[in-house]
Amino acid sequence: MNPALVLCSHGTADPAGQEVIRRVAAAVRRAASPFEVHESVVDVEEHRLGRVLASLRRPAVVVPLLLSGGYHLHHDISEAVTEHPAAVVARPLGPEATLADLGGRRLRDVGATQDDVVVLAGSGSSDPRALQDVDAAAALLRRHWNGPVRVGHLGRFGTPAAEVVAAARRDGARRVVVASYLLAPGYFQNLLQDVGADLVTAPLLSPSPEREVVDLVVRRFERAARTLSWGAPSTFKGARRH
């Protein structure tokens, strides 16, 4: 019996953000055929991960559509997975060189140049591991972007992005560009418009998921599925990428 691939995002009340995640799921469904692909969330929306896992009568691999290993990964997702008799959790999507490359493209899309100061802005977290992951993502972006990159956060934790933007201006920055380290439109992406930057990039998965991100999801799934006790590497020869 093949495992199900369960995508788990944060959840959002923003229709545009919901549509982006649906597009991701549709693209992963095509790329991971013949494996079942299900959508789930940890907050806001109704299709919570625990309910989705409880409805499955097969092993499952949860692939977090998250950019860091914070509270939602180590608490919400881990707790839901322990209730399923045969489920494992894959690594979150970030930090990852693939996403850094995509972040560089998003910067070029808005007209950023190497003379600008870039502020990588992600959602803050009370979990130090999540803040460290954002720092690691910034280090990866610096390899793909030949210019200064600083780190800011949204929410109650980490250095506020608005403070980082203001500090860059005090240091003489000609322009400050915020690189959104978010996956989809929603509450946090809207906050980025008010941090005082000259330019703000689109989220990493907006308006549509890039092929390499879909491939990244499938790789996370394949690697985690091999840790299921019933599985063997040959099980995954049926998965294909488009």
C-alpha cells in the first residue's frame, strides 16, 4: 500500500493565499502520481492535519509547507502525527538553496539591484530553531545575490523588519528592498507593505508554484517515506516529475 502525501500549510483566511496552496497541491498531485495527495493546515482553516490523518487508512508522509522548524512543526504537526499508526514527518521546505535561488528571482522581478540593501523578512517565532532557520535562509540568499542582505521578522519575535529597514536607511542605503520569506499571500505578506521599504517582493509561491519547488516537495516526500518501516526504496519508482 503506497503512502499518502499530506501537505500541511499554516492555513490562511486570505482567498488568494488559499488559492496558491491549492495550486501547489494540484502541481504536486501531478508530479507525485500515483500517490494520493491531501491538503491540511495547522491553523485558521477547517481541514486540520489531525482530522485529515484520522481519515486515512494508509501510511502517510506529512510534508510541511513551512519555511522553518518552529512551534507548528515541533508541536502541532508532531503531535498530530503521533496519533496516526503509520505516519512520518518530512523536513520543512526551508532553509534550502532552491528557495534562495527563487528568492533571487523574486528580487529581480521587482527591479532590485546589487546596490540595494535587501532585508529578508520572515514570520517571527518563539522557537529559537525557527529564527536560526531564517538566518540560514539569509546566508543562502547571500550566495545567490551579490549584495547586502539583512534579516528582519514579522510578529512578536525576532528583530522587527521595520526596525531593520529603518537601520539600513540610517546607514545610508539608497533603496531598501524587502525579500518576502513567506510562501503565499496573507496576513504577514500584507504587513510587509507597511515596514517602510521601497520595494517588496511577492511571496515565494505566488502567483503559481515554480517547478523546482514542486520537485522539492516530492524529494522531501520520497526521503521521509523511506523511513516508514514497511517501505523500501523500490516502492517509489512509480513517482514521476513533470
